[in-house]
Amino acid sequence: MDNAVILASAEGANPLMPNWWEVLVTLVGFLILLFIVSKFVVPMFEKTFEERHAAIEGGIEKAAAAQAEADAALEEYKQQLSDARTEANRIREEARSEGAEILAELKAKAASESARITEQAQVAIASERSAAQASLRTEVGTLATQLAGKIVGEALDDDARSARVVDRFLSDLESQQAGAAK
Amino acid sequence: MIALALPTATEGDGFQAPQISDLHLPDILPWGAEYGTGFGKQMLLVLLSVVLISWFFVAAARKRQLVPGKFQFLGESIYGFARNTVGRDMLGEKEFRKYTPLLTALLAFILVNNLMGAIPFLQIPTTSHVGTAYALAGLVYVYWIFLGIKTHGIKYFKVATVPSGVPKPFLIMVIPIEIVSTFLVRPMTHSLRLFATMLSGHMIVALTAAAMSFMFTGLGEWWGYPLGSLIFVGGLAMYLFEIFIMVLQAYVFTLLTAVYIQGSIADAH
């Protein structure tokens, strides 16, 4: 076999020699693709990525806001609860002190009433006693005079004198009583 | 060259392994014309990939649901991979946004064009034609040099080729090495890595297919059938492995692009 023929037949298929039309077609084709990718595809993908990023970020923010709101509501609720408790305590305390006051007032009232009644009673007793004393004094005087008159047989009609006698008698009686009481 | 040509030396009734020229189908416009003279299948697939990717991305991005459906999620996943895993991790939080379109377009373009080789009937990774790999790597090459000059001015060539902290006498050696490795080797490896992995993977799958076909129909012996079945299993494994390589190489190409851009916009090293 002729070596030159072999080499000649291989010459047409040298894999390192480009077909220049293919170079040109590839260049043009690739540049068109590059243009489409940079003009339309990349901006659209980037926009989608950004929107997705914003959506995720926004979602996180929203969740944080909701959490804060819930926390605030809980805080407020707790505040209200403790306020209510304080209020209740205050009212209870007030009622207790008011009750004590009322009780004390009532006691004082009762005490003064009883004192008043006692006093009135004493006054009444004293006045009745002095009235009784006065009437007794007159009656005892009269009775004693009549009795003494009967006994002596002499009418002691002289009122002035008999009154004097009775008074002396009675004051003697009183001084005797006072001496006995001592 | 000899190695590539060798199979032709055994022309005859025996097994014929597929060759690189088998990847070069006759052109479509004009119909049946010799490869390289008109508009061919590879170019059609490149344009088809542009239409497909554009439609897919625009349709997926246009929905703009906050909670994405499956379709939108798939689009967002690919975009997010180019944007975050490649762009942001390599270029940093401050800079990466400007380069997201390029990285996304590159990743999708190479991924789809590689996978063309795994789709029945299309069945050719368009990146296995070196012209496509050259075009993409060349574009990236021009772009990162442009970025370097834009960032550092004309001083960029000094930044890129004169490493700091190297003793002066060594610079005579180091500078040429840096020039060659950065400005000559880099675009070559960038393009050839993609092209060669795609080509070799495709050739291996084609080889197993051809061998299986020969075992079943061309050999005419009973033991061709079990042997062909065995080759089928191996070929299937290679096919699946090739899909993995296709995805991986799309990632590698895009990642290297990000690395080169990072080197150009970074401060002097």
C-alpha cells in the first residue's frame, strides 16, 4: 500500500483544521444566544429571585409584626388583669375599713344612746324622788302634826309654828340618817 | 496522522472501523455536496441549539412564579448553577453579576451541543467539530484579554506575564514561559479539551456500534452473536459514560472561562 495515498486520504479529515463556515455559524449563533440571555433571560430570572427574596423577607417581617402584636396584647391583658386585681383588693380593703367605721359609729351611737337613756332615767328618778320627798315631807308633817296634836290634845293649828317644828324634826331626822350612813 | 490513516490500510471484506471523516457528512445545502463546501448538519444543529435554548430559557423565565413549577425550576436550576456555583464562587460577590449572562449562555450552549451526540438521529456532538470549539474558546480568549486591558490598561500584559517576587535573573526564563502558557497554550487547551473529549467519546461509541453491527451481520459466524451482545453492553456503558463527560465538559469549559475572567479583573498577582 502506498503511504502517500494513505496520507492523502487522511488529509481531508485532519480533525484540527476547522471548517470556517462552522466557526462563523457558531460565533453568530452563540452571540445571538448571548444577546437573548443577557437581554431577556437574566433580567427576568434576577427579578424573580429578587421578588422571591422580598416575599420571604416580607413574610418574616409580617410574622415578626404579628408576634409583636400578640406580645403587646398579652402584655396589655396581663396589665388589665393585675389592674383588676388591685382594684378588687382596693375595693375589698375599702369595704372592710368602711365596715369597721360603720361598726364603730354604731357602737358609739349605741353607747351614747344608752348613756342618754341612763341619764334621762336618773334625771326622772331624781325628780320623782324629790317630788316624793316634797310630798312626803308635807304629808308626813301634816300626819305627824295631827298625830302629835291628838297625842298632846292641843291643836297645833298655828301653821307657822308647826311647820317650824316639822322642819326641825325632819332636819334632825336627816342628820341622824346621815350619821347612820357614815 | 499515520495512526488515523491506518484503518484505511486494511480495506477489504473485514471490519472497517469508523473514521474521523465519517463525522463529516455531506452538506445539506447544496444537497449532498462535499463536506466543507456548504451548509451542513453540524451548522443546522448549532442553530437548532440556539433556538432550543432561547425558547427554553425565555419560557422558563417568563413565568416568574414565586413558587416555581417544574419547568421554571429546571430553568432556574441551570441558571442558578451558572450564576452561583460558577460565577459567584469564582468571581466573588461584588463582580459576578456582570458575567452571569456569558457564563449562563456558555454553559447552556455547550451542554446542549454536547448532548446532541447522545440524542438518537441527531447523534453528533456539534462541539466535536473543532470549528465550534475554536469559535467559543476564541471568543472567550478575546474577551478576557479585553477585560484585562480594560481593568489594568496596557500594563495588563506586564501584570499577566511578570510574576512578582521572582528574582530578576530568572525573569528572563519566566517571562517567556508565562507568555506562552497564558497567551498561546491557554486558548489551545481551552478549545481542544472540549473538542477532543467530544470527538473521542463519539468515536468510541461509534466504534462499538460499528463493531456490534459487524459481529451480528458481517461476520457470518455463530459466535458473532454473543460477542456482539457483549460489545452492546460495553457500548451502552460507554454511551452513558459519554453523557456524563458531555455534562462535565460543559461545566469545565464554563468554569475555566470564569477562572480566566477572574485572572483578568483581579489585582496584580
